[in-house]
Amino acid sequence: APHTTNQRMEITAAYEAITSIDGPLTVVSDSTYVVNCFRDRWWEGWITRGWLNSQKKPVANRDLWEPLIAAVRADPQRVTFEWVKGHSDDPMNDLVDRLAVEAAATQQGRSGDEPPTELGPPDLIDRVRSSASSDPLVPEGHGLVVVGPRPPAIGGYGDNPIAAGIRRRLAEIIDAKGALQDDLVVLTGLGLGVEQLAAEAASDAGVPYVAVLPFPDQDKVWPADGKARYRQLLKGAKAEVLLQANVPATKQQAGAALARRDGWLARHAAEAVVVWDGKDPALGKMVRSLQDHLGEAEVWVLDPAP
């Protein structure tokens, strides 16, 4: 498939296995997108909603999902799904990863009854991650980026019931994810609103957070209480990432720097939580960007309403 995506090929791989192998079968995949669809029964909600996802948007890759789901439902007790972490020295996962990379690069497949003795290089993503880990700007650990609206969309600039509810629910999510990922680190821009609540929620959950700043003194024009909160949270950060050394001279330059910050977060996170009511188009764009980079399954959308 010369023009495709990882997600489409992950669905295709599961479908080919299920339809070509008889008898009881366990599909082992590093794709949470595939595994969680069946383990958490996402497909039931999709069908009930007329093939709309939880955000009332058309389910991506429906043309592949439908035959796969039909194949599993044809004999529900035959097939089980098991997740394995990718790029974690699992011998079979590493083997199929390298075969897939080779096939993508050469557009030639392989066949046989035994694993080949000669393999191509590992996934480019793995090499990029290895390279990135030596970059002092990229924090170590399993990065969870949290973004969302600014005041007054969350009730105001200070403490209020809406903001307190968001902080509590974020802390619950971060705590749950921390139980699954020992090296979890929250990535936040510390902007007014949800980004600051994310840092506070991380502290509540006992998880470190990293401040990813678009430029110096981003709090220069903020209200006094926002500045004080920002400076306090900055002191509590595990690390600080400054993406631009100079202060923007105009609002347009500041907007461009913030957009670059958002892009950096999307590229370097492993998961994301977006506080979004489905209405703000700027946040909707961020949701789509994160889904493009991380996959739909790795982006949680949290409604700010209690």
C-alpha cells in the first residue's frame, strides 16, 4: 500500500490474520487503536451512533473497520486481542515491525514458514525517538500533553466551581494514567486556564510536569493573580523547555510562536487530554492535529461541563 497510514495498516493486519487463520486466535498488537476497539468494545458505540465517534464525528477508516468487526462478530469466542508495547524489546513485535518497515520502503513483501535471518532497519519512528531522547529539549518519560480553553470559558480567571471540577477530573485521569506508566510526565504550556490547571492536577496526582514555554515572559500582559500563579507553578515544574529565546514584538508573532509550541507538543507527546466542549474551532483544530500525530485512541476529549 504505497499511500497509507499506520492505523489503516494495523487494522488491515488484524483483518488478514483473522480471515486467514482458522481456530482460536490471539491477535497481539502494539496498536491501542485496534486492541481497545475490541477490548473496550468501542465498536458497539460506533454502530449504535450510526458510525459516529464519541465526538459525533464520522469514524475514521470505517471502510476497514466494518469488515474487521464483522469478522470478529462472526465467532466472538474465537478471537481475543492482546496489547504489547512497541519498541520495547519484545522479540516478535520487533520482528514484524522491521518486516513492515522493509515492505514500506521496498514495496516488496516476504513469505515463509520461519522468521528471516536478515532484517531491514527498525522503524523510523524508533530512530527518531532515539535521536530525540538525546535532545535536551525533549523531556524523558511518557509525555501526556494537556490543553484546553482559557478564561473566561472555564468560569473566570480565579478559582471557581468549573475550574475546580476540571482540575479534579484531570487529577483523576492523570492518577489513572500514572498507575499504567511509571515514567508519566505531564507536558503543559502553563498558559492561563486549563494549562495551569493541568500542572496543579499533576501535582495533586503526584506526577511531575514539564513547562513547555513558547517564549520568555509569556505572562507579561496577564492579570496580577495569573502572573503570581504562573510564577509559582513554574517553580514547581520538573523542567522548563523554552522554544524561542526572544520575546515576540507583535500579537501576530506571539500567535505564530504559540502555534509552533502546539506543534512541538503534538510531535513529542505520547498521549493527550483536551478539555473541549466541541465548539471552540481553535481547540477543535488542536484535537485534529493531536489525533493526526498520536492516533485517535491516544487523545482524550474531556467536556468542561460538570
